Amino acid sequence: MAVAGLVSGVAFAQSNVTIYGRMDAGFASVKSNSNGQMRSTGVYTGGLTTPRIGFKGEEALGNGLKAIFVYETAASNDKNTGANTFWGDTRYAYTGLAGNFGQVRIGVVGTPTDDWNGNEGETGSLGNISARNFAGSLRGAFAGPKDQGIQYVSPTFSGFTFGGAVIFQDEGNDARVGGGQRETLYNVGVTYKNGPLQGTVTYGYDKQNNYPAGQKSNKQQYALGLGYDFGVVKVQGSYEAVKNAGYAKKDADNNLYTLAAIVPVSKMGKVSLGYAQQDNDQKNSDGKGFVLGYEHSMSKRTTFYTAFFRGTNDKVATNQAPGRFGSTFTGGDDKYNGIALGMRHDF
């Protein structure tokens, strides 16, 4: 009885904290049509979205003002991914204030481009196995979460939400950033969601000093995502451009185009068809991706999915297949096909 009373007291004290998470696991087989007819088959993690576990909460401070916090970390059921074990890399870790003005967050935060990548940017409904990822994502420094920063998210005004973030990375001699690199990322964006129409525009400016030693790089990213739901089919498209991606001017710009159609075939199921193409300034470094998939909602929290995908690399392209296949299918002049099936559960 004493132990029960103690547990009850702890539960009451933490009643404003929510524990949430996601597990996503499946089976896939991928075969390369070049590079020696390589094949990779096995169980993988994160087909639709990255597994995670998190804690979030809030405290009323009066006059409509709230203190908020989120701590979310990546989780994995694939022991071969090294650091991505059950308690993996931090995804979010911030505290802040929320009110009629919106939210101000400080810590390990996201960016408008990061939010876009999880919505319109992931053209098609298949998340991590979307065509966009097989063609070669341009996310790079512009999607996160990154390191520590400050983020603002506005309330929604007639379907419009806007926000921005400043991310600071000054690691001294930390080997992660090349030693002595100072990097500041500025990111802003506007999202519109109202009825069948949705869209997002984001802009990022990544200022790097002394990386590599003695050089500077000021990268810019522009992103646009649009979608319209006609009822019988939802059409989505996106465009991304990274300017000054390299130090050589002739190899400085990369572009990525995507197009997808999502067709509901029942109350619980939908078919997705997606195509993506990357166009780089560097010669023979482009990539293409194609995905045909099906998702079935077994409940509000459990989704079954299956997909066929295809990726191609030009002669010097190094685009990686997502997930566990990234280290296997990365060579130039490579074509690979694969199938995947899995299940995602939210809690």
C-alpha cells in the first residue's frame, strides 16, 4: 500500500508530462543492376519515418502564458547502425514560452526547412522511402534539427503559419566540424494549409568560416512545396535549390525536382506514386528515383506499408539509398531496385 501510494504521488506530480514515441521496422531486399550485381536483404528500421521516443510538457504561468519543453531522441531496432541504438541521437531538446504570440524555443530546435522536409518536402506519402530520398536529397545543413539555436513559430492566421530559426555551431577544435569551424544557419519559412490546398516556401542561409581551413562558404537553399487534394487523387510537387554548394563555382548549384500522386483506394488504404530527379552543376553527378507504394491504416496508430523502388546514379554521382542500404549502394553509374514492407506504430 505504501509503494502504491508513492507511485500514485509521482504520477500526479508528473501529470503534465506526455511520453510519446514511434517504432518502425520492416523487411527489404535491394539488388544492384551494376557494381557486380550486389544484393542486400534483411530487416531494417525507419521505413516511413525515423523511430523515436520523447517527453513533452507544459506549465501554465498565468495570463495565457505557458512554459514548454520537449526532449526527443532517435531510437532504432537495428543493432548494426552503431550509435543509433535505443537511446540514439538527440532530435529535439528545448525549452521555451508559448502564448497568443506563438512559441519561442531555445535549445536543440528545428527549422522551417526541417518542418518542410517532413511535409511537402517528402513528396508522396512514403516518408523515408519516398522517391525524393532515392534521387539524392539536398537537405544537408538546411534540415535538422541541428545544434543549439533559437526558433520562433507563429500562430496560424487564416491558414498561414510563419517562423524562423538561428542555429549556432561554434565547436572550436571539435572534429565533427573540421576543427575551428564557426557556422551560423539562418532559416525562415511560410506554410499555408487551408482546405485542399497546402504549400510551403522556405529560405536558408548557411554561413561557414574556416572550413576547410582558410576558406569560407556561404550556402543558400530555396525550397517550394505545393499540394492539392482533388478527393480522388492528391497531387504534390516540390523544388529545391542549393546555391554555392561547393567551393568550385562551376560545381556550385544543385537542384531537385519531385512529383507525386496519392490515390485513396479505400477508407483505410492509399497508393502512392512518386518520381524525383536531381540536377547538379557537376557533370555526370545527377540521380533519379521512382517509388510505387501502398499504405494501410490498421488503426489510428498502426500503419502497414509496402513499396517497390528504383534509384539510379550517373557516372560520378554518390547518392545513397536511404536507411541500411546507404553504405551498400552508393557508387557512380549504379542502378538498383528494391522491395520493402513494414509496419509503423505510434504510442
